[in-house]
Amino acid sequence: MRYTAAAAGALALVTTAAAQNVVSFDLNRGLPGLRVGTPPSATLTRRDFHAGSINNNITGGGYYVDVKVGTPGQPITMVLDTGSSDAWFLSYQADLCTSRSLQAYYGDSCSPTFNPSKSSTYAIKVRNGFNITYLDGTGATGSYITDDLEINGVTIKSLQMGLATSVVRGVGVLGVGFPQNEAAVTQYPNIIDELADQGFISSRAFSLYLNDRRANSGTLLFGGVDAAKFIGPLHVLPIPKQPTGYTHYGVVMSSLSTTYSNGTEVAVSDSLVGAILDSGTTLSYLPDDIATPLFDELGVYTDYQTSGYSMIDCAYLDSEPDLVVTFGFGNGQASGGDKFTIAVPVYELVLDLLGGYSQLTADAPFDNVCLFGIQSSGSSFGGSDGTNETTSSEITLLGDTFLRSAYVVYDLDHHQIGMAQANLNATGETDITELTSAGSGLPTVTGVSAQQTTAGTTTSTSTRSSGTSSPSGSATSGNGAGQTTGTGTATPTPNAAPSGRVGGAEAFLVVLVAGLCSVAGGALFVL
Ligand SMILES: *[C@@H]1O[C@H](CO)[C@@H](O)[C@H](O)[C@H]1NC(C)=O
Ligand SMILES: *[C@@H]1O[C@H](CO)[C@@H](O)[C@H](O)[C@H]1NC(C)=O
Ligand SMILES: *[C@@H]1O[C@H](CO)[C@@H](O)[C@H](O)[C@H]1NC(C)=O
Ligand SMILES: *[C@@H]1O[C@H](CO)[C@@H](O)[C@H](O)[C@H]1NC(C)=O
Ligand SMILES: CC(=O)N[C@H]1CO[C@H](CO)[C@@H](O)[C@@H]1O
């Protein structure tokens, strides 16, 4: 079964100090069911092509968690998604899982399914009440149920989840977003709420470390932050509130640049935009006016004719190991958060997955064609009429291709994001600080002083910490020297952005989320 690649990794326990209320487990990286079968639509419009046919295949899959549902526990694998808020999995009766013709049609088969009649703790919550639609146009419908969910030896009792009976994709989703973004008519306590309510963690917060593209697994840590896995201080960004409340993990992105090995930095953008951190999206998406100059700088070619995908010369996999794309965040003020940068090596953005798609790559101006890890949201999420449409949604989604270079703390209680450059392939002891809901924000935590396993990659990021959002948290932890030294990455000029534009950024995020709702029925998810 093609799916087995996704479920291959075993759950691995990460040891944590016994006194701490944290729940940690490994994430497995792998391929979702490949979808190279007949596309759902005979006419390959750009959007259909993107969403319905080969997207999962060429983007290389997502990050998976292995859980058990019911009593006795039935093993289930789910995609971890910070961009949505419902946990759901496949019923053993799901249409896709029971129909060979549907499997052929969607080019996918099912991961392990759930049989409610074999669980003594199962109950129906809202019959036929589950209906989620993701940004890529796919979705799932079924019933909301309650049952026990076991993750890494911790059993959450009676968690509300979706049991899908109609799906187009053979794997469920573990949404860890704000409950306000649930697909349900009536909001309910989701997995983050229940972990806190049932006393497993002291704050509705978790940390995500996806790790190097070439590593097989990352770590999801509920209720804590691990200072061994990032470099320098953990920077704090407020999550902008939306008219409907806190719905997405959005932050203010304030600059984008490229930096060459000789130290030359080329500014690509200094616009303030609202960016959504979305682990359920394998690529990253920038608005056209930021993506286009970046593409020009790196010689990225866009296939406007068929797929809309942007592609890069595979030579970048090793020709320029020190070339980085630098993402700036915050505006140094309370409204926008600490000003700092995250450096993403260009080789992390070169995805060698297009081998089977020569029809897409024939016109590229280079011989070895790789998918670029950053796409324009204009070309990818545009209309669905198959024309060379102009941008209809200028969204900024930072997916796995960005998130692998960052360590990110999602704090739902304080409405804050903590972020720092990831210490890739971190080995050895963890250095975990428990997160609590007390205080006004995330604690001050400092990671290691430098990337621990490799030389050659420019990873220094810190510029300065804003005094304005200083949290009053208690714990301080870390085993490294606090200050990073600038070794050639971009140093955004403090106060370069006029303060008045922060409002613009937030307004943009409002528009952006509203736009997404109209496209996607409220849920944000692309695989
Ligand atoms: C699910 O919601 C979508 C969008 O609102 C709607 O088009 C569809 O008919 C719904 N499906 C079911 C089974 O209710
Ligand atoms: C991380 O480990 C992988 C192999 O597991 C290796 O290919 C990669 O170069 C390492 N990355 C760093 C930054 O050390
Ligand atoms: C640094 O390298 C880039 C890319 O190779 C080149 O365009 C630029 O002119 C170089 N700058 C200096 C000062 O050598
Ligand atoms: C589509 O739009 C792009 C960007 O404006 C342009 O470069 C390209 O030539 C257009 N392609 C077609 C087929 O019109
Ligand atoms: C990542 C991945 O599995 N890519 C595959 C996509 O499909 C083509 C054609 O079947 C394969 O050659 C790739 O290996």
C-alpha cells in the first residue's frame, strides 16, 4: 500500500523532567497517499491541477503524528496542522476507503481507519455535523464524535473529533489551531483545550520543531519550550486579533531579503504583511509583489502555461550553501513584536520532486528543474477558471519550507508566538521550560549560542529584543550564551518601517482571512 511510507516511523518518546507538565512526541515526516491518478476534473484548470491532482505528490508530504483512538486504542496517523482546529480521522466505512473506483479517481488510498463499534468509549456527538473544507478545496464530512485519544502514553478522555465518512484524501488531520477556527457550528474544547483542562499541561501552548529537511522527524512539545532546539533568545510576537477573535497563528512579517556568501544583502521587500504560520501547508506562499522580485533574484521560473508552479535550478541544492533567504518579523513595537530575522538556506527551498513531471518542466531555462519552496499566492490560489488570471488572493502562508528553519512556540493563552532560528539536528539533552498561563506572556528563554551540528550555514539571527512586549514570565532557561553575534545575515534597520503601517498590516490580515473564508469556507489548510 502506498500509504505505508507515511506511517513508517514509530512513535518515539522524548524524555522530559518528571516534574514538568509537558507532553512531547516525535513527528514523522513522510508522504501522504500519492495522488497521481485521474484528476477530478477533466479540464486541468490551474487550481484543479494544483489541488486535485499532483499537489501531494510533488510537494513531498507533510508531518504526521501517530495516535490511538478509542478503547482499546486503534492506531491512527494524522497530519499535524497549525492552520486548522479540528481533529478528524477516517471511518472504516469512509467512501474513499471502501471504493476502488474512488481511490483510482482521487489517486489516493487510506491510512488506518477507525471502527467505532470496536471502541467501548465511543459516543456520537453531532450526527452528520462534521463538514470541513480546506484552502485547497478538499475537505471531509461525517459526524462529530467523542472518544479517548492517546498521544505518547497520555490519554485525553472524551475528546470531540470528526469521524469522516466522505473524504478525498486518505489521511486525517490533527488541527491544533484556535478553537474559534473550528468547523463546528457550536464551538467545543479541542485537543489543546482538553490537554489543559484535563491537567496534562499548564498552559494552552505548544512548541513545534520540524527540523532539517533531510531529517526524518521533528518534535511537537505540548506545554513547554525546549531551549536545546533553537539559537539565541526566543523572540515574542503578538498574534493580531481578528474581528471574529483569534482564529489563525498570524504574525507581522516585516522584510524579505537574500544574502550571498560574500555578505552582500539584496533587499526584496520591506512591506509589512500578515503572515500565517501553517504546518499543514508543505510549501510557503507570498504575495506576488514580494514573490516576483525574489524569483527574479534567484532565477526562479514560473510555469504559467499549465501548473502555475515556480521552479528553481536544482544546482542550488549544493552550488551556494551560504545563500540564504532572510525573513524579517516584527516592528520592534508592542503592536508588532520583537524585530528579528529567520534565515532559510536556499538549498532548503529546492525540492527535487519533479522528476515524473517532464511536461511541466520542458520550458524551464535550466536542465535540472526543482520545485521552489516558495510560491506566489497569486498564481497558486488564483481563480479556478483556467485562464492566466491575475492575483485574487494576496495571502502570505509560511508553511513547512519556512517552518523547518524556525523553532516556533504557539501560545493560545497569551495570544503570542515565540520564534527563533532552529538549532537543526539538535542532539543530546533537552532543556525544557514548562509554559504556564500565568504572567502576561511567554517567559524569557534563551537557546544555544550557535548551530550545533554544522558549520557553513549562516544561522545567526538576532538583532535586538523589543522592550515593549517584555513578558513577565517566571522561568528562565537555556544552556547557551544569550547573545548571538551577527555573522553576515541581514540586520533589519530598527524603526525602518513607519509605525503607522502596522495598522495596515493588521488590516491586511483581516482582509486576508476574510478572503480565505470566502475561498475556503473558514478553514485554512493546504497539503
Ligand atoms: C459541506 O459544506 C460545504 C460548504 O459550505 C457545502 O457545499 C456542502 O454541501 C456541505 N456538505 C455536506 C455533506 O453537508
Ligand atoms: C541534519 O541531518 C541530516 C541527516 O539526517 C543531514 O543530511 C543534514 O545535513 C543535517 N543538517 C545540519 C544542518 O546539520
Ligand atoms: C556578492 O555575490 C553576488 C552573487 O554572486 C554578486 O552579485 C555581488 O556582486 C557580490 N558582491 C560583492 C561585493 O562582491
Ligand atoms: C501569464 O502572466 C504572466 C505574468 O503576467 C506572463 O509573464 C505570462 O506570459 C502570461 N502567460 C500567458 C499564457 O498569457
Ligand atoms: C515525492 C514523490 O513521491 N514524488 C513522485 C511523484 O510521482 C512521480 C511520478 O509517478 C514519481 O516519479 C515521484 O517520485
